[in-house]
Amino acid sequence: MNNHQPSLTLPLALRALALLALIIVAEVVNGTVRTLAVAPLVGDFTARQIGAVTGCVLIGLIAWFGSPWLKAPSPRAQWAVGMLWLTLMMGFEVAFGRLLAGASWQQLAADYNLAQGGLLGLGMLWLLCASRLAAVVRQRRASPDSVETLKSQNQRGQR
């Protein structure tokens, strides 16, 4: 492991925070549309499941279009961005749910319970992986010898 280069430099962290702010705005809009327009038509449970899928699509699009601007230079940096996004989004979800929406701890936990149809945990996993996946897909599409490039980049990122 190369201990001389941090995974998350300050400029990269600031760009990651800017993209996370965009993700949060998109998710708030998604939740608002879900609550006001979708839930009355299909019910709360189904609306939450639809919202989880549309939320993942929004995160994927923001990660995809933001990846060139983000400029995370290695797999390690891309995973660090994902971990930053996950940590801050979990904090936002709890703060927003408890303080603004008045949700109980049980209600928050239910959103993560797959057995009860809660898909938020999968959405958070998607958020963790989004930066790395966007970079991999972009790189594969960009060059014909991308498989070798990815292998080389992965080997450098794992050292």
C-alpha cells in the first residue's frame, strides 16, 4: 500500500461533497414526489419501493455524469468517495428523518429491513459503490484495451 498518497485529498473531498449535495437535493425531490404524487396513487409501501429504484437511478446518473469532474484517480480514491458519501448520507437520513420528519427509530429501521420490503439499505450499498462503478463503466466504454487498463489500475490501487 502506498502510504504517501492519501485516498481522499482535500480537492477530491470537496468535489465529492459537491456531488453529494446534488445527490441529496435529487433524493429530497424524489422523496417529495413519492410522498405527494406517487403514494396517493399506489400506496405508501409501493411508493417507497418505487422511490428506492428511482433514487438509485438518480444516484447512478449523478455518479456517471459527475465522474469526469470528480477525477478520483484510483480505485482506492473512488471507494473513499463512496465511503464518504455513505457516511454523510446515513447521517443526513437519520437527522432528516428524526428532526424534520419526526420519524421514530422503528420507522427509520423499517426502511432498512429487507424482510419488511425496506430497500434503503440496498440504496445505501448502491451509493457506496456508485463512484467506483461509474468510473469502471466509463473507462470500459472509453478504450478498447480497457480490461487491461482496469486490471493495471486495480493492481496499483490495491498496493
